[in-house]
Amino acid sequence: MDEIIEERPRAVLIGLFQGLKDEYDIEESMIELSELARAAGAEVAEIMIQNKAKIEAATYIGSGKVEEVKLMVEQTGSNMVIFNDELSGAQIRNLENLMDVKVIDRTALILDIFAIRAQTKTAKLQVELAQLRYRLPRLTGFGGQLSKQGGGIGTRGPGEQKLEIDRRRIQERVDEIRKQVKEVQKNRTVQRQLREKREVPIVALVGYTNAGKSSIMNQLIRMSTEGEEEKQVFEKDMLFATLDTSNRRIVLEDKKEFILTDTVGFVSKLPHSIVDAFKATLEEALSADLLIHVVDASNPHHPMQMEVTHHVLKELGASELPMMTVFNKIDLVEDRTALFGDGINISAKTGENFDHLLEYIKKSVFNSMVRATFLVPYSDGKTTSYLCENYQVDRMDHLEEGTLLELEVQEKDYNRLSQYLR
């Protein structure tokens, strides 16, 4: 039996430039679309940008341009056309019928990459939820007429019934996944409350996809006194390497500790269905004491990427949280004089300036620590042991009345042990 070899997708990419209406630079956006296509395993054969003020309802780009794209597909031997914007179900069907080739939009492409990258059960559930929500209004069939049972000639028969069943099954699965995601949310909320009860600060890494958030996390894990190899997270130079939240406890030499959170990366034109589906994951950022906005300093389009990150954080309601900007990958920046003054310049690869990063984190999240001197009687050895185990003791003297300890403590312990203050 002959082995069936799956044909590698070869794609023509189509972008629409609407002048002042465009939120992002079309050239940058198309470069990013190319990277997304390659990340999904497609070969980019050709890129076309159409200048058009108004979107065509039926075909998005207009019948004349459809013929042009069809010719381009034939000349390049492509088997797929990828649009830079989200298309309706009717537009996709019309385009596929006219060009006789598979048509997908940017959202479907991103969802495909997410499906490839998802590793954990939570990430897989969230990807499936986003895919189902995307597919539901795009079921091949009669579109809006389906909601009108018995709506006249052409709307009756088994075709309509089958699509209604498909819709119902999809909706049932959506509801089922939402329940499971809510359970995950509930568990995360409990874990977060326990951390808050212990008053352990939370620092969340946010930013554009492939900016190096996971690499920064691994470098900080190595600097932790508990930096075991198995605590390191997956890192790779590719889009959406991280789709789930990772939490790691970072313990510093002075026994101060914080929880470091790695989150899913953002991308321009990130569909609402994805942002909504991943809210359970991204909500970790909402409870952070400090956001570290990681920027790829070596990427020429990093100003646009910074704008996208700010936009998504605003959507999540996290834009008002304390945030510092970290420009990563400075080892790849040729002109070192052009490094950025409004943030910390680091290299997760070489570890350059990580001492500065750590100092900034300490100043930001441990600013409520109180300097105190306690005189603990020998009869309360438990308190002395607790302070020695949880804090760095700068001075300890054994006096006649008890143990004198000079150190920085959390406010709750300062108040709790106020009877021993000296």
C-alpha cells in the first residue's frame, strides 16, 4: 500500500490596507502574519497588500482582486490563502468557491498554532473553547436563516436539521468546557488566596509572544536559593511557546521570597475569543503586585508590540497595576548606544544586568517590610526559630533577658510580635 504523504501547506497571504482606519502598520502586520504562517508549518509563497477603504461584504477584497489572487495561487502552486483579518463564514465560503482553494483567516491561523503548542490539560481546554466559539457562527450552511425554522423554500429539510444538531453539540461542548475552566479558576483562586494569606508577593511576566519571558523566568529560578533544574519552564525561540501559566517560588539569599508567574504571550489583532478563553490563565496577572513587561529589544517592531501588550492588559483590567519595562535580548542589539533609558536592559541568554532586575523587584514588592529589633524571651523559642527561618537576621545577641534580633520583617509579624519590640 502506498504511503500517503501529506502535502505541506503553501500559502498566499492577503492583507487589506484601509489607510487611517488601520490600527497597526500594514507592513509590520504582514511580516508578523508570515511568521505566524511559518509557525503553523506553512510555506509563504507570496504576499499581497490591497489598498481599499471599504471591505466588500461578499468577498472581503472584491471580485476583481479575487481573480488576481486566484491567478497568483495558480502561478505559485499554492494550496491555501491566508487573510490578515477575521473573515465571516459567508466570506470564507464565497472565497473558497471562487478560488477553489482552502481559505483561512488570521484568527484560525493563531488558533491552529495554539492547538499545536497546547501541552497541559488547561491550555488544551482553553484552545478548544476558543476554536468552538470561532467555529460556531461559521458552520457551513444557511447562516442566519437557520434560526427561522420552516422559513420557506430552501430552508427546510435534513440539511437544516443536521446543522441545528451540529450547533447544539458545539454549544453543549462549549458549556462543558466552561464548567471545567471554572473549576480550574476556582482552584487557582484558592491557591492565590493562600499565597495572599502568607503575604508572599506575586510578580507576573507579561508581554509579546517570543519576547523571552520564559527565559527570564529560568534565569531568575537559577538565581533562587531553591533553583532546582526541575523547576525550570519550557523555553524556545518560537511564537506561543508558553500557553499556560507557570508559577515558581523564588527565594533570595536574604530569605525574601516571591511568586514568579509566566503568562501566555500576546500578538497583534489577538482575537477576542482567545483573550476571553484565556482569561482563566491571564487572571494570574490581575492579582500581581508587580507586572514585568518584557520587550524584545532586538525586534525592529518592538514599539508596536509594546502598544499591543498595553492594549491587551487594558482589556483585562490590568493596566493600572504597578509595571516595569524590561528590554530583553540586548545581546542581539548591534548599536548598544541605542539602548533604552526608560526601562531595565537585560539579556536572559547571558544573564547581563539581572542583578539590577532583581534589585528593582525587591524595591518594588518588599517596600512594606519593617525594620525592627525584638527581644524574645528564652521561654518563647518558637518565635526565635520562626524569625530565623523566615527572615535574614542582621544581628543576634543572647542577653540575660532573652535573644535580641535585629531584622526586616513583614508588617503582619511586626504587629503580631509588637510586645517584644525594643
